[in-house]
Amino acid sequence: MKNIVYRNHDRYAVKRLLMEIGAHQLNKECELMKLPFPKRLGLFYIESSDDCVYLVYKYYDGTRKIMKLDRYELPEAGWERISLE
């Protein structure tokens, strides 16, 4: 069975979300996951599955889900349906 996720790569929406999260909170989440602090805006995206919405970053060794976005305001437009196998 294929998993269906929705992804949002809109730079403006991601930038607004990161400003709402704040650098301190993002740094804290990265430390908990033992990940380096992300530096490039273009490598972020938002991913929504059946169970949760995540902030994702493409590191050099693969993509990592940095944090859950349950309590933040999500964008309405710019979502793409992706079928994972």
C-alpha cells in the first residue's frame, strides 16, 4: 500500500513558519535530535501525513524531521500530494 503525504516547499510559507517558531526553539529541537543547526532556507519543507505535520530539512546525509508543527499556523496554499512507496 502506498503512503500519501502532502508537502509544502513554498519559501515564503516556510520563512513565516520559521519566524513564528523562532531561532531559540529551533535550536533547542535540533539539540534534542542531535542535529546541526540548519542554515539554508531552501532546504526546508513542511510535510503532512495522516498522523502529524512535521518541519523537515534536507541534510547532506538525508532528510530529517526536525519537529512537530501541531501548535503552529500552517499555510493553506502550496501543498503537493506525494505518493511514497
